[in-house]
Amino acid sequence: MTQAVGRLAARCGELLSSWGPVAVDPIIVERFREAIGWPGDTTSTAVPPTILIHLKEVRVNVHQDERPREVIDDTLVNPVNGGTRYEWMRLIEVGETIKGQVRLHAATMREGRSGPLAIIVTETRYLDARDQVVARMEKTMVYRGAAS
């Protein structure tokens, strides 16, 4: 586990994946508003900022018992969600196009109660058509090692 974290720490800042551009479609926005309980407002073009998290569409085969997963390093498996932090720079408008870039932000080790922990943080930057950052998301994944 220590070697995996060392390899990842050396890659901090590296682009892991990118997606888009994706148009912020008015029908998708309305469905999302309904799902989160925002009242319908046909006069507003503002989009709930949390929709950004759902723009990257991951195709899932619902006929297989397999959940989608990101592989950061082949030796690190079965992560536990360590939390997510969001930062919005401005509102998103219906009709805008957004793209995302996921980078490796940090890779560290620490000692947990039952053994070593690898803490891996990725950063997603959401960019508009002018490549301006409109939001950021930091996602922390915790991997457990064998007890010493």
C-alpha cells in the first residue's frame, strides 16, 4: 500500500479523465429540479448547482450485479467514501455547455485504528465554454491496509 501511495503522490496534478462538453438541457434541469424538490419556475434560467455532479453520465448495465468503480491504482481496491467537498464559483444557466476534468489531487498515508490507511483525493473542475472554472469538487477515498 505504501508503494501505491508513493506512485500516486508522484502523479499529483495529473489529468486522470475528462468528459464533455455536455449541454445543460432544459428538460434534464426540470427533471432534476423535481427530483430534488425545487419548485418549478418557468421564468428562471438558473440551474441547481448540484446538477453538475450528475452531468458526467456513466453507463451502467442494470442486468449485471456490478457497480461502476474508478481504479486509481491496481493494488488499491474497495475504497470507503471519505467525503466530498464542493465549491461553486457562479450559477450555471440553462443551455450552457460544461466539461469536466478529473485530476489526482493528493495521496497520503496515515495510521488508522486497525492498520494503515491510504487517503486519495481527486479534484474535478467543471469548466464552461470559455474554459473558466465554474465549480470544483474534491472527492476523498480511503483504502484500508492489513493490520500490522
